[in-house]
Amino acid sequence: MTRSQYRSHFNKRLIISALLLVCFSLPLSAEPQKAKPVASLKLDSFAPAALSQTLKTVIQRHPRKRAAEANLNASRAAVRAADNALYNPELEIDSEKTDINTSYIQLSQTIDWGDQRGSRTSVAQSMELKAIADYQIAIQDLSHNLLTAIAEKRTRDEQAILAGRALQLMQEFTDIAEQRFNAGDLNQVELDLARLANAEALMTHAQALSEAAAAKEGLRAIFITQPANLPDLPDELPMAYLPVDSDNYVRSLPAMRALEADVSAKRQLVELRKSERSWNPTIALRGGKEDDETLLGATLSIPLNIRNTYRAEVEEAQQALISSEQMAQQMFLNQRARVFATTERYRLLQQAWTNWKKIGRVSVNRQLSLIKKLWRAGDMSTTEYLVQLKQALDTQSAGYELRGLAWQASFDWLLVTASINQWLQLTVEEN
């Protein structure tokens, strides 16, 4: 082989090597992460269509949904960023004119010998899975808050109406008591008792109106703008139950999947810290001319991680992983206890509300009508009438509170079992 043929062959090998270096540094696209299906139960009833549609409309344009979407999109951008090459190639051009004219061009590339790029991508992908679970949690929390606000407003409004009815009854009672006192049928003590009861009803009514106003503002805050027609909440709620394999069910909930993804990210972070200890070499290829002579060369430089071995960073990541694993075990126990406690509380309140619907509603209305007739006929003393009236009104108020508690317990149970959007029949996709 002649000298010119050798140079031509060497130049081709040099160009091919340089191209391989550049290609080696190009990013490989990371596969997008897919969310695991949200754990769900087989519900025996679902929300009314009007309620579902109202909440879907609110959720789609709610700032909290948009914030959750932004966090999710940020995690996806982080995956793309992590999947890019760690080092870009460097191009150096030099020219010098003295007694000897020298010029050359050099292409260098640092090699990710420890695969930091792969470790960074794995960390980012785990964090993306966590962001997906966090997004699901955020939407479910928003649905829960919206339902809770509706339930609170319904309860406070009905309590205010009941307090207004009680005030009206007490005013009528006081007016009749004054008439009977003037006629000599009541003494001063009984008249004063009627007036005191009326004053108490005034204060109770004012308090109920205040609570109703607070509930209205709370509803407006979560809804951003209050809908023209607030949808009704159903009296019939889904039955509370848990799957037989409750432990695996709890592990499949978004809260636990977010925790699992966080532990996975810390595990991948350990690998990243290990890869950062690698001695990433830099290879440089250059070619040029010195007067009429062709210059070809190659350089290999290797960093010497002697003064700082980066061992402490690995140990720090390992200890953080151990801590997160231990906390994950405790969080599983806490989540399981929360699921069981919420289910049992809902079951008890659901049974109490079912009993109230069968007995309480009818008996209270009948009692109010009966005692009014007895007192006007003179078959019941004023004191006894007030006691019976207050008992009937308190029972009615307790019924409203019980329904509110049943609603709240049902929404808590649907939230903790990740079934709230299933009950609402909502499929809220990120934009």
C-alpha cells in the first residue's frame, strides 16, 4: 500500500469513527409511561346524571385540574430531558500562521461510560409514574371536595329552613300564649316561658342563617362560580364493602402507587449515583495540515476520580432509599387502617340513615301535628308542649345532620377506595 493510499484509508476510518461518536451521543427516545388502571369496586348504584354532568363541567375548567395537568406534563418533559445525551460533541478549529502554517480541525466526544443517561431516564420515568398517580389523586380529591361542598350547603340550607319553621311556630305559640294569658287561661310563668322559647328560636335561626351563608361561600370557593341550578344529592347511596383480598386492593390504590413510584425513583437514584462514579473518557480525533504535510491524530483523556470518589453520594442515596422503603411499609398500614375505618363508619351511618328514612320522617311530622292540637285543646300544659315541640324539632334537625353525615361518609369512602369518579361515571382526561 502506497503512502497516499494509506492516508486515504486512514482518513476514511477517521471520518467513520467521528460519525460513530456523534451518533453514539444522539438521544434514544424513551417509551412513554402508562398509568396502571385505577383500583375500583363494583358499585350497586351511581350518581344521578345531572350531578355527574355538573361536576364534569366544573372539573374540566377547574384551576386545580389544570395545575395537576401542568405537574404531569412537567414530569413528562423531565423524562424527555433525561433521555437526551449527557454530553454533546465538541468541534475545535485552529489555524496558526508563522514560519510554518498549521491548521487543524478536531472533533471530541465524552463517552457516558457509566450510563448516567439511562439511570437519569429511569429516575424520571419513576417520577412520571408518581405524577400520573398524583394526577388521579388530585382529580378524585377535587370531586370529593365538590360533593362535600354540595352536601354541606344542602344540609345548612335545610337546617336554616327548619330553624325558620321553628321560629314561626314559636311566634305563633307566643301570640296564642299572650291571648290565653289575657283571657286568664295562662299564668305569668307560662307566658314568660313562651317568650323565652321565642327568643331562643330567634337566636337559633340567626345561627342557622349564618352557617348557611358560610356553606354558600364555601361552595362558591370550590366551584369558582356557583351553578345556576345546584344538582340534588341522592338519598340512595352505594353499599359499603371491600374486596376479599383487601391487602392487594389497598396496594393498587393511587396513593400507594404514588408511594411505590417514589420508592422506585429513589432506587434508581442509587444507580444514578453509582454511574456518576464512572470515569467517563473523552475521545478526540483531529486532522489538519502543517504546510504541505497532513496531520492526523487521536487523543484519549480520562478523569481521575481520586480526590473525590463520589462514594458519599452513593451512601446518601442508599440511606434515603432505606428510609423511603420503611416509610412505605408504615404508610401501607396507615392506608389500610384508613380504608377499613372509613368503610365501617360509612356502613354504620348508612344503616342509621336507612332506619331514619323508614321511621323518623313520618313520626316527626305526625308528632308536630298532634302536640299542636293537644295544646290548643287544653289537653297539654305549656311546659309539656314546649318540651314536645323542641324534641320534635331537634329530632328533625338530627335527621338532616344524619343525612349530611351519611353523605360525607359515603364521599369519604368513595375517595379512600378510589371509586368516587367511578360513582360519578366521570372519565376526566388530561388536556
